[in-house]
Amino acid sequence: MRHKINNSGASVVSVVLILAIVTTLGIVFASLFSTGIEESTGEAVSSRALYQAEAGVETATGRLKKNPVSANWVWEEGYKDKTLGGGRFDVEVLEYEARDSVLALPYACEPFESVITTTGANPARTIYAVAYWASASNLGIELYDNNVIDCANPAASANLIASSNTAVMPERIRYRISAAAPATLTYTVRVTGTPGDIYSLRIAHPQEAAFGTGNTCGAPAGPPFDECMRAVISLGKYANARREVFTGLTRTP
């Protein structure tokens, strides 16, 4: 006796399996699509934060170089949460020093003074030191929290805050001063290497006694700083993104 095979049950199972596969694929594709949108949105927000940082640099540079130079070049107040196009930026105005030299010993010490003020929207608090060199050997830099009396033994007169000694150039140190204003503080950048090494050292930091306005631009104004140089650090903020731009600038007499 022959029995007729019932295909209806098999068809239902097949349909259920197909629906399950299609649903799973839909969830996966939706997840990938959603992730792609989130990544694209993150990149857009980050780019807008960068635009804010660049706008902060342009705004500060325009004010520093505005005429009369005698009044505007000494501006040091900075900006705090300055709004622009739906975003914001903070700006620090720093002294910018060129300390270029040749190592006579395996080390050299460069002390400098920083003043934290109570005035202004965003008083400068950042120290940024960068070293380049023209030699085969590698150089390193260290930052100390005082005037180093004996460069061969810096720990005797100061505490090491930060150091950078990698196998690549340049070496960089960034440090944010936490001391309460008003405060006048001395720091030292110590360069280490091989005697005879020629190096270029750039130090940006809160102003010394006062920004200069003399007419010796293009040549050192005498130790310890060149009065014709400034640095600007701008932090751009858009939504939850943060981007930073750092630049140095000079003026002519």
C-alpha cells in the first residue's frame, strides 16, 4: 500500500528557516549600517572641533598682530569657552623661546621663569618643550621644577617632572602647571646627548615678568627670551570632541 507524502510540513519548516535567515541578515546589516553612521558622525564632530581650534589660533593671532602693536602684542589673557558656530575654543598665549646651542658637556641646562596670573579669561599654564638636533647621536630632554644649580646632578636642587628620550626626533615634553595663581615659578629644561651635538630647543611657557615690545625682532633680545616671539595653544571643542592646535609666531619691528 502506497502512502502519499505530505509536503506541507516541510514547506512550513523551510519558510521558517528562510525567514530566520533573512531576519538575521537584516539585523546584521542594520547593525553595520548603524555603526557606519556613528563612525561618520564621530569623524564629522572631530573635524568640527579641529575647525574650532584653528579658529582660535586665527582669532588670537589677529589680536596679537593688531595695530597698534605696542598695545596688542602684550595681550596675554587668552580665551575661555569662546563660542563660534555651535562650538567653543580655549586659547593660551605663551612666551616662545628659541634656545639653540651646542653641547659642551653631555648635558646642558636651560632655566626659565613662568608667571601664573589671576587676570584674563584663560591664563596660560602649559609648558611645551621641543628639541631637534643635527647630529648622528640621539638627544633627550628633561623638565625640572626649579632652577638646576648643578647640571651634572640636577636632583640635588630640583625634582624631575617629565622626560623624553626616544629613538626618534624630535623629543617633546608637555606639562600643565597646577600651582594656584598668582605664582612665579622657575623651571629648567635639561638637554642630554654627546658633546659637540648641535641642537635646537624651543620652549613655550607662561610669560616671564612681562612680554616685551622692543624693536629687536629677528635677533635675540637678550637672555632669557626673544621678545618678538609668541606661542598660541588652542583647544577646539564641539559636542564631546576635543582637538588642539599649537603654533608659534613672530612679528617684525
